[in-house]
Amino acid sequence: MPAKIISGKAIAQEMREELRPEIETLKAKGVTPGLAVVLVGEDPASQVYVRMKGKACEAVGMHSETVVLPAAATQDELLAVIDRLNNDAAIHGILCQLPVPDHIEEAAVLRAIRVEKDVDGFHPENVGKVASGDPAGFRPATPYGVQQMLIRSGVDTRGANAVIVGRSNIVGRPMASLLLQRGEGGDATVTVCHSRTKDLGAVTREADILIVAIGKADLVTRDMVKPGAVVIDVGVNRVDDPSKEKGYRLVGDVAFDEVSEVAAAITPVPGGVGPMTITMLLYNTVQAARQWVL
Ligand SMILES: NC(=O)c1ccc[n+]([C@@H]2O[C@H](COP(=O)([O-])OP(=O)(O)OC[C@H]3O[C@@H](n4cnc5c(N)ncnc54)[C@H](OP(=O)(O)O)[C@@H]3O)[C@@H](O)[C@H]2O)c1
């Protein structure tokens, strides 16, 4: 039987609808949740992401501000913008679109964002809270979105063998922390793989839940997946496709067609994890705004 498709697009839409009344309630109490996105430079992909975040805010009735600095902006100039936003009462969430240019120290920028406004969850204090299972920490949007997809699709993570491929700070590592937490969407037995893992297929074949965040098109093939597994594909890769107007199409890290034949459920690319990421950013911003309601 072909795998059930877990539609991130549909779940994200459902979650954004759930946010609206909460935003209205906050507004009635004088707090309009506000997200500021800071971009340094003119990277086209980053520009697209930043625009999407601003539009998503406005679509649910939130306030959004975008600050674009030239690629040559100094670290001090960027830190001054963050300082201004840290002290702006209309802004509850701040994120700096990564990567920043090489002459700027990323860690210094992440540390400068006020912890209560760090809706990306990359400040070391929030990283530590999430790693130690403290629910007060902001959960990074992509793994938080994956966790919500699992919960809302009725996938029981309790006691499941969850295998994560990829150990980045934005996906793999926080994903492991969330699946290890006690309670709903957690309590899994977690294994994290990376480029040095020996016999990747032998490890992934043990997975009841397989989460792939590598950045290599179609790396996970049918023979690497246990029949009946739930497969979450975080990867987004461009592959040449002359039949498309843009000359390329987007694919995940999982060979979708063949893996769909063995998996119980799978996320598509596009329309899977991507839409969830922005939705969870909105969630975190609303959570941040709630702190300011007396
Ligand atoms: N949909 C979304 O919202 C969203 C959000 C974030 C990222 N993404 C996508 O997810 C993918 C991963 O992103 P990322 O930022 O986590 O990437 P990253 O920082 O480049 O990390 C990639 C990870 O994959 C591991 N890896 C690379 N080749 C491997 C191999 N052959 N076998 C096993 N592991 C391998 C690397 O191992 P080492 O650590 O040993 O190098 C690393 O841990 C990208 O396609 C990205 O575009 C999507």
C-alpha cells in the first residue's frame, strides 16, 4: 500500500487558523504580536525567506518589521539594530536571517538577541533550555514543526526508535532534544547520524520514525527504510529540470517515489516541512508576545 502523505501545507494552514483568535485576544489586551527579521546582504534565497516571513505575519494579523542592511554592514551596525529591536515594545520576536556575511561573528549576533525575544531559539540560553527539556525555551522552528506534524498526524513517538540523519544546530540536534523530551511528541529512543556514521542504511533501517536533514537530493533510498516506517524529509535541494520554467525543481533528501512504496507515511517536498517552519516561527512570536500581557 502506498504511504500516507503527511501534508505540512495542510497542517500549517490548520495551525495558522488556530493562531488567529489568540492573536485577536492579545490585540484586545493591547498587545499586537510583532516579529522583526533582520537581513544582512542580498542573498536571493534569504530575501525570499524574509519576504515569506513578513507576509505570513501579516496574513494572521501580526505586526512585522524587516530591516535590511547592506552586505558591507559592520558587526557593530548589526548589533546596534538588534539593540534597538531588543528595546522596541512593538517587537516581541527578533531573528537574524542566517547565514550572516563572513566578517560578522554569527555567535555574537545570536547572543545579542534578548532571550525573551529569541523566537528562532538559537541564543545559547534557549539552546540549553531545549536541550535540558525546559519547556520555557523557544524551540527552533523546523524541528518544532516536525514534532507538530508527528503529533497532529497521530504518530506515536513514545518508545519509538527515531533516527535523525543530520546533526546541524538548526535541525538535527534540536530535533533529538525534542524527541527525547518527556511527554507528547517525545519519549522516543533517539539515534543521530551524520557524515561519519558507518553503514548509514543499517542504522536507518532500524527506524520507526526516520527524520532526514542532510541537504543531498534523494540520498535516502528504499532499501534504507524499514517497511511501515514514518519518514520526514526536511531536505530542500534544487535539481536541474529543463521542463520547468525556472530550469530546476525542488526535491528532498529522500527518494520520494520509491520510499513511498515501503513507508507507512511520508512528507512531500515541497509542501512538507517547509510550510511548518514559518508557522512555528509565528507560534513562537505569539508565545513571546504573551509574556507581555499583564
Ligand atoms: N524545510 C525547511 O524549513 C528547512 C529548514 C532547515 C533546513 N532545511 C534543509 O534541510 C537540509 C539540511 O539542512 P541543515 O541546515 O541541517 O544542513 P547542514 O548544516 O549542512 O547539515 C547537514 C548534516 O547532514 C550530514 N550529512 C551530510 N552528508 C551526509 C551523508 N552522506 N550521510 C549522512 N549524513 C550526512 C552532515 O554531517 P556532518 O555533521 O558530519 O557534516 C550534517 O550533520 C538542507 O537541504 C536544508 O535546505 C529545510
